[in-house]
Amino acid sequence: MMVRNGHAIDYKRYSKGEYSQAENIAKKERVGIWSGKFERPEDWRRKYKWFIMFKWFEYLILNY
């Protein structure tokens, strides 16, 4: 229900595509997170991996 209403995404790695049909319907109807621009969390993390690691190391150095 949450995927169908655009409030969650289908993590194919874990669900083996069980919710892909519901996600496709939500995308087609442009509801919830699909009503505008949306970047999948795993894509965002992959894109900013080095930035996040740098900030984490910077935090450790400055706070210890």
C-alpha cells in the first residue's frame, strides 16, 4: 500500500521485485514521491559516497 501510494520505494535487492508493479503504477500516476523529481536513496549514496566519508573523517578528527 505504501509503495502503491508513492510513500515508499521497491528495494529490488531485498524484495526481489515484489513491489515493482505497485511502484510502476505510482510512477505512472505521479503520486507521493513520484510527483516531482526523486533520486533513489541508493543512487544518492553512491553519488556522494566520497563526500560523506570525507565529512565523517573530518568530524572524527575535529571532535576527538
